[in-house]
Amino acid sequence: MSYVPRESVFKNGDSIFKVTLLAARRAIELNDGAQKLIETTTKKFSTIALEEIGQGKVRYKIKDKKA
């Protein structure tokens, strides 16, 4: 089983809720056939997604709310 250090995922002071949503969405993309952005030995999409976030390959973008 792979271990993704919490410090690598939250190094930018991100919210656990935002990271959870980002990882879930990225894992779905990987499950649907998206290419991995990193080299890894794990086959679990959720772990791959967290590793990609930890290495800064996947980020979230906050949309501006317009009234």
C-alpha cells in the first residue's frame, strides 16, 4: 500500500475539503482513461490523484463569482 505524506498534499495551506474534492475528481478522470501525470507503482486511482496533487501536477482553480 502506498503512503502519501499529508505535508506534501497540504504544503500550500489548502483546505482539506478542497483537496478531497480535487482528488476525487482527478481519480474519476483517471478511471475514465486520463493519462497519469507522474511515474508511480501504484494502481489505485485515488492514490495516484493524491500523489499528483502532492507533486504540484494537479491544482484547483477558484472561479470568480459574478453577481
